[in-house]
Amino acid sequence: MAKDYSKLNALIVDDDPILRLVMTKELGTVGMQSLAVSNGTEAILSLKKTKFDFILMDIAMPGQDGLDATRWIRDMSETVNNGIPIFAVTGYSSEEHTAEILDAGFNEHFVKPFDLPKVLKSLDKYFWKLD
């Protein structure tokens, strides 16, 4: 199956407006559509209204952080998005942080800065059979 990233719709969750813009533009270079929001509360509200294929989520955000938001998403029965792949994109890089992130329900952990090739490689595992 050919990889057509333009068919994927991403939810970007990060409190830094510059990083939201960078991720939106980077995903756009491979044809992806995305919506960018600034915290976990906005992410949950967006998931109740729109179907996304995956989420790129920061961990440390004011209000509802990425760990709490991911736990909520995993428990949400009123949305079709509760099984969605969620990727942490964060500055936290220790093994303890990775364990906490995965225990919260994230599928993958990426350390900032945003690295599109790494993200695409992970998306391939979820949306296209690897060779």
C-alpha cells in the first residue's frame, strides 16, 4: 500500500505557539492536515468534535498537562478517538519520564526538537504495513 500522508489528520497539542506552527508546517510538507491547540483541555474538546488519526502532544503545559489529557482520552467512551495513537513530543528525555509517559497511555515518546522523519517512521507502523 502506498503511503499517502495527505489522508491523515493530526491534532497538535503544545503550549508554545512557535512549536505549534513548526509542527503544523512540517506535517503540511507531506500533505497532512492538522489542528493545533494549546493545552489538554482544548485537545479533549477538539476530540469530541472532530475525528483525528493521531495526536502529537507536549507533556508540560499549563492547565491540563499531556499526561492527564492522555489518561482522559484513553478513558473517553463518548468519542471515537479513544484508541487513537498519541505521541509525546517533549523535552523530557530520561528513562523515568519515558516510563511515566508510556504508562499514561502514550504510544510513543519523541524528544524535542520536533523530528518529522522520526514521526513519519512511527506513523508507518500504525497506518502502513512495514516492509
